[in-house]
Amino acid sequence: LKIHRQQELLVQLRNAGIGDSGALNVDWLAAPIADLNLPTRYVVFIPGCSPHLLHKRWPPSHYAKLAKTFADMGVAVVVVGTKADAAAITAIKQDADFIIDVSGRTSFAQLASLVRGAQGVVGNDTGPTFLAAMVGAPTLTLMSHHTDPVRSGPVGPRCAWLKENNIADISVDAVQCEMAKLII
């Protein structure tokens, strides 16, 4: 039986006599983001991941193409990340210079607020994407062979995932289709 790691841990806790305290409430995780001067309608891209796991990064050209489709719909694109993600973000901006780059400008709590306000989030298999799913943002996680999403995919009320052995094989069209289902 293949179950999500969170469920497996809950079973172990119950077997040890520790009860389930219910769904995790992360409403407290928030911080002001007014200084970012974001538009009303935006999506967030999380193109980074661990620097030693580059096979978990969807290609910057794919992110740039997806950014153009959102821009054509009148939805701004905000990209987040750290210094370790700078090369990926720079590559995206080469083909989509209109994106709003707030990389390195948010705290963890601000990131939670940022994704909560987004119409949707598209990200690689990395912590900030899991945070987006957890706080309830419509979140699509893109995965490579590295992760078994059934066992350890993001958890949240409005999240989904797409997986290919080679993450580059996830098409922009497939991402658009899945995002349309989440954003409704």
C-alpha cells in the first residue's frame, strides 16, 4: 500500500497513542507585502530548487513561454527565489523581460502572503512550492523522476502536480491546461 508520507506519520503517531490534532492551520504565517507594489492580478513562478538537483528545474524557456500566455491574458507574472536561483531567473527574464522579479526580497512570512494573494502558483519540486500549496494557493508542482508525488507530493486544498522522468518533457500546454483547472 502506497500512501503519502504525512498519512504514514499520522498512522505511526496513532499507533503510539498520540492523537491527531487536526488540519494544520498556517493562517498566522503572514507579513506585509505592500512594499512589493504588486498588481492586483498576478501568478507566481518558483523556478528554483536545490542547486545540486538541477534535474528538478523546469527549463527557463518553458517558464518564459508560460509567462507570455499569462501576460496575454492580462495577468502579471511574479518570480521568487534566492541567490541560488539567479541564473534560472535571469534566463527566464531574457525571453520575458516583463516579469516582476522579487527574488531575494521576501521573508518566509512574506512569501506566504505573496502566494496567498496569487491567482495561481507554478513551481518546481521545492520548499516554497510546498508552502504555496499548504497556505491554500492554487499550486501546480512540476516534478522529475526524483520525486514520487503520491508518496511525498505537496498537500493543500488546491494543488496538483505534473511529472515526467525528464522535467523538460512537461509541456507548456500541459501546464496551462492544469492551471486552468486550478484557477477556476
